[in-house]
Amino acid sequence: MPPDPTFAPTQLAARAAYLLRGNDLGTMTTAAPLLYPHMWSWDAAFVAIGLAPLSVERAVVELDTLLSAQWHNGMIPHIVFANGVDGYFPGPARWACASLTPNAPTNRHTSGITQPPVHAIAVQRILDHARTRGRSTRAVAESFLDRRWSDLVRWHRWLAEARDPNERGRVTLYHGWESGMDNSPRWDSSYANVVPGDVPPYEREDNKVNTDASQRPSDLEYDRYLWLLEEMKSARYDDVLLPKAMSFAVEDVFVSAILSVACTVLAEIGEDYKRPHADVRDLYAWAERFRMGVVEAADQRTGAARDYDTRTEKWIQTETVAQFAPLLCGGLPHDRERALLRLLEGPRFCGHPDLEYGLIPSTSPVSRDFRAREYWRGPVWPVVGWLFSWCFARRGWAERAAVLRREGLRQASDGTFAEYYEPFTGEPLGSMQQSWTAAAVLDWLG
């Protein structure tokens, strides 16, 4: 079989732009046309980042569509379903949000859980691009900020209050799907304590599209995922009742680090655009609280961060990308931060001698939990590389950011825009034509 062609940067950018146009449903972009035919929350933020250099106006529409499905309590749901599109399970009927809670929107079908809060980063990228354009484009971006500022603050407030009611500085998740890293080894021990009751019959759609079982979660895992959904429905998605109803409750250190960064970014936007002082003050306070929560979760010697299972009251120690959460938000003492960077760049992660590209595998290749082809248990996810690269550049680590960008573009140069890649061979895996992979490439090529 001949090797895949490698596309020059201009060709790669053109293909990425073409892909996003092809996945565009008009006011939302499908995460991937076959496997994920709807809008996913954190995907939409990354899609907006990729759209911004092409059209600030279209990037604004993407975030407007997502925010139009925001719940009345402030939550941004993890899926906004496209009207008249099937082919994904669990669909709107299984979630039954509008019939169970007054918080769900009545004009949009959504899921009942959330996803990582990367949206402020997208807003900043949109504003950055708008500044380089004409007056009318700047006006579109600033009008969006006027229109949606309070919604964005409400989103961060909901995470800070509903998902960290005791102010420990870590966001509690009630489903592994809320992390974005669905079947990561991070959740193995917590899922083991989820005993599915009577799960209503169901038929998976994901393994009809991706028929390689080695790349997808197992049926037992799906039973647990869907049992948690039933537990949520029994609590009617009530923020007060969920802590008592759910058999899965984990403080996620990676989502918490992202929230800290996002609060800081949104606060800086608020200062630049003269938003209310009270909002800016709250955002900075949340940023600090969640930064300290992440630091508190870090190992005293290595700086590696851990999740916390609130059901068993135990720290969860796994060798996954999430242990590098403190590198996103900062706050570690200098010696521990250096140790954590050595771990990232050493043979357990990016410096592993067998890696095809110098990128961050989702699980360490030397971990007993590592599976080279299985979703979040080993493969390299381009969007994670983009997030670390962006945060590193923001923290002044220009060289580290540039390495991740260079290696990420080398991996993507086959033009498949895969969901994730096999770490040792670079083989594209998961769904192809993945919108957020194309978006990361467009921003890198910006």
C-alpha cells in the first residue's frame, strides 16, 4: 500500500477549511459527520477557534447556537441535537431533559450533562482575529460579547457553585462523559463501583460506524454510562439532588485546570471591554480557587495531579494526560513544576522512544492501562496537543508550544483529520473528518 501523501501547509489549510464547510449544517457544525452528527460543547468551542481565521462572523454563529441551548441554571449541555438528524445514541428521547427539568431549554433538544469549559478561549481567539479585520467585523465580535457576556459569566458561576459547592477548588463530575475523556483509566475505579440496575433496552450507534471494537468502549462500559443517565433522570437533573443520587462523583483535576484558565481569560476580556467590575472580580476569584484546588491535588514530589473520588474519599492516581493539569493553569512551586515538565517530556510520555511524533499520548505507553488504539486509553488526540500548546504559549513557554505545534502539524499532514491517532505508528483512528482536528490545524497554521 503506498504511503499517505503529506500535504504542504497551504494545501493542508485548504483541506481543513473545506472539511469545516462540509460539516456545516448552517448554524452549527457537526463534530464529525458519521460518528458525531450533532454539536458537542467543547468541540463547538474548538470549531469556533478554527472558524475564526476563516470568518469571524461564522465563528460567532457557532457560539451563539451553543449558547442558545444553555440551561436556565447556567449549564452548557454537552450535546445540542441537530433537528431531524438521527444516527446517535443516546438521543434526545433517552435524555428526556425538557420533560424532567424546568432548567432545560424548550426550543432545543440537549443532553443533561456538561463538558470542559474551554469556551472563553474561543471567545478570545475570535476577538483576536476581529482586531485584525475591518470595522464591521470588529462590530460583529463586540456585539457578540455584549449579547453573551452575562451567559458566559453564568456558565462559569454554575460550575463554581453547583459543581464545587464546598469551595474545594475542583469541579465534581457525575459522569465520565463530562470530562470529555469518556473511557480514560482515570475513571476505572469509580466506574467499578457503579452497579447498573435495570437499564432500559438500547442499541448502540457508535460501533456501527466504527466497527473496530478495539477502538471503542465495551458494552459493559456502556451499561454503566446509561445507568448513570437513569440515576440523573431519577433526580430530574436537579443540582441539589445529584450529589445524593449519583453512584459516580469525581472531582476532575483536568476540567478544574481548564476552568481556572477560562476564568482568567474571561476576566481579562472583561477588563479589556469594560464589563462589570463585580463579574471580573468573581472570575478572578474563581480562577484562583480552582488553580489552588489543582495544586492541592498534585503529588508532593512529582507535581502530577490526581482526581478525587468523593464516593470512596480516595485520590485516583493514574498515568494519563490529566496529571499534567497544573501545567495548564500554573500555581505549582517551581521545583515541582520542573519535575512535572521533566515527566511530560521524558520517556513515560512525549519522550517515549517508540512514539511516531513527539506528542502527548492520552495514557502513558508504560502504564499497565495503556491501549494503543482504544479511545482515551493511549491514542494521541490533536485537540489535546492544541490545548497544551496554547496554554504553554500563554505561560511564556514559546519553545515548548512550538514543538507541540510542529509535531501536531506533522501528524495531521496526512490530511485525514482523524479524531485520534495511534501513538507508535501515527495511524489515523476513530472518526475521520473530525471538525475539531481540522480546527486545531487551522489555528496552528493561522
